[in-house]
Amino acid sequence: MTVRAGFIGLGSIGKPMAGRLVAAGLETVVYDVARAPVDVLVAQGARAAESPRELAASSDVVGVCVRDDDDVLAVCLGEDGILAGARPDSVIAIHSTVLPRTVEKVAEAARTRDVGVVDACITGGPSGAQQGTLTYMVGGEAAALERCRPVFETAAKKIVHAGPLGSGAKVKLCNNLMTYLAWISAYEATSLARAIGLPQEVLEEVTRSNGNMTDPMLQFLGIHKMPDEARRGEPMQEILDGYRKVAEKDLTWTLALAREVDLELPGTELASGLMGRIYGIEDEGSG
């Protein structure tokens, strides 16, 4: 039987993920509070739903890629949310970066309706979604993952079953912690190189060779290679501020998770206050 896919949250990652569902030939219904991305996907062959409830009623697997925990809870548990219309034996796949307890709260409510839940966090960014090279880190029952696999495979390079429910969210927070600390190391090393008269290209050549500089780090540094006029202009500043807000939210959740197990993360504490600076929102000092 062909899996019917629903997708909620058509932002920079969700939209190309949903587009790959359509391109793969899956019956796909989409929803977003913004109409423009919905119209684009409808033109590609998707069907639009007027609410999460309507979408869930005709979907076997519902992907959720919204901004934060509050949005996940509203989309899943609201009066016109997914669980209000979800079919028994369907599965909700939460792609958003959230706390494990948020996933568990959705799953607790879903059990009363015989609906499965997995936390299917993703890494790879918009380009990975477009190219079908995302890595999925999935928490939940193996059977629920298998029901979702045909959907995930449309955008995946790798699918990792991370463990019980909540494990996907835990891996994602750990992964993002490494990412943001890597951004800081790349930004500060290149800032120092420029300040002491060392060509950045030399630093990049050496650190690319020894593995210290990864492709994502080099891509991040592209922000600081833009002409000042373009980077400091209002359109780019709005984009960068969006990145900053996501980074600060992710690091706040990482620290909250660490506090639950009485673990100190001093590097993460410092990093959480530097996101505006490394994204070029605040004064860059010597950089």
C-alpha cells in the first residue's frame, strides 16, 4: 500500500522536504500558516489542507517541521490539531528541534488515539533537504520508524534509529552543540588570522588538509566573506538574526537538558551568549 504523507511547516527545510515527497510520487497533503509555500507545492502536485486536523485525516505519516516546542504542541494537541483528526495506526514524525519531554507529551496524548509518535530530527540544512542528503536521527518504536521509512527515504542519505522515544531529540541537541562550538572556533581562528596579517586562505588550506575545517564550517564563514554593505544591510541582517534566534533556542534547550542530569557545560554556557556576534549581528570587534 502506498503511504499517504502529510507535512506541516513549510519553511526553509520543510518546504524542500515536502517537495521531495511530491517528486517521489507519494500522495502528499501540506499545511502552513503562510500561503505562499503551500501554493508552490500545490503547483508541484501536492494537495493543500486548511488545518492540521484536516491534513491528519487523510495521512498515514504526518511530518511536523515547525519552529519550536510551543508550535509543536499547538500543531499536535490544539483543538484543530493533528490528533483531532489523526487516523488510528498513523504516525506523527516530529522533525523540529525540541526537548525530549515535548515529544513525550505528544506521545502520551497520541496513545489514547492509537497514533504513533517518533522524534525524527534532521541534520543537513536546506541544501540537504533539496538534494535528499539529510541525516535522520529517530527516537521511538522500531515499528513506527518502519511505517515512516518510505517517507523519510525521499529526503534521506542516512536514517539512524537512535533509541527509545526522545532519543532523536537528544542526539540533535548534542549534534547542534558541536555545530555551534565549531562555528565559534572557525570564526575566532579566522578573526585572529586576519588581525595578525595571516591570509585567511592560508589558514583554510592548512585546516582543510588536516581536517580541522569542515565543509559546513567553511560554508558558515561565507557570512563573513560577504561585502560589509551586503552583510550589514537590513535584508541579510534579518536572515542572520533568524539564525541567531534558532541557535540561542537550541543552546538554551541543550543547557536545560544538561541541568536535568546535573551536568555542567561551561563551554556551552559561553557559546549561548556569543551567537549574535558570530552571526555578525553584534559588533565584531577585531574581526
